[in-house]
Amino acid sequence: MFKDNRYDDINVFDDKLCEFYLNIEDYEHARKVAAEILKKEPSNQRALWAKGYINEMVEKLPEALSYYEELDRYDPRDPYVLKRKAVVEMKLGMGKKALADINNAIDTEADDTDAYLIRGMLYFYLFDRKIDAIRDYNRAVHLDPKNAEALYQRGFAYLKYGNMDYAKDDLKRAAELGSVDAEDLVEKNRLILSTA
């Protein structure tokens, strides 16, 4: 039987266009393209991802979470979706749910730097488990020694824990790798860190 490939070509083009707009952070156009894709194909995972991510970036967190949960129904072991869900849940104060999702992501992909970084942040900011947070930051830095965010978070945890020597080393290194947050923290705590 004859198959008309024009519709498939349009879908591929729309998917690529949506991805292009996301990559250049043109969220308004990405949102419009994703909405058009979802009208034609409500289960399009790339469009669902785009809508979730865009809502997350513009701080519409409940909406972002609903798109990530929809994606989770299609593949409950997708580490990328689990990580995004965990971040949004963390921001919404849903600590237990976020921890369950990030643990599932780590179970799926044990060498994922970002997953350890996210779980460390959960432990530190929502559960006040500084030692567990530092262990996860250590794992993230071990997996990617040039991860500025992991170094910053670990340095911040050391600073709050009172270990100024370690804090100074991590924050200085994170700033050298381009972390504006680390640079600001070093500047604000220059007297404290310089005596360490």
C-alpha cells in the first residue's frame, strides 16, 4: 500500500525546529512549536519534554511537573526525566518524592554526575543531611573534576559545616571554572576564607 511520507517529514521538521529553539533558549518559539506538535500528536515525547523544560525555566513549576509526570508514564526509568522531576519537586518542597525520583535515576545510571549533584542538594537543602550531601558532591566531583556546580555546592556545604580550608579550595576552583556563585561567595567571605 502507498504511504505518504510528507506527514512524517513535517513531524521530523517540527521536532527538529522545537529542539533548535530550545537549544538557543528561544522559549517562546519552542513553546509554540511544541504546542502545535502536541495538537497533532499528544504523546510526542520531545514536545512534552520541551513544554516541561520551558515551564521549569520560566518558574511555572507545577506545570513543568505535570509534563514531566506525563513523560514518566511513557518511560518511568528515563534518568533525564527523573532528574528534571526531582529538581522541580525539590523547588516545590516535595522532598520525599524528589529523593525517590533521584534515587531511581541513580539506580538507572550509576555514573551520572548530575544525579549525585541533585541528590546532594536535596540532602543539604531539604533534609539538613550535610554529611550525606558532601558524600554525593564528592562522588559528582570524582566523576567530573571540572564540574563547577558540584565544586561550588561542596564548597558551600563545607563553609556551612565550618571546614574553611576545604571550602576555600572548592570555591576557588569553582570560581576558576566559571561559577559566578562561587566567585560571589568568595568575595563576600574573603575575610573568613583568607584566614583559613
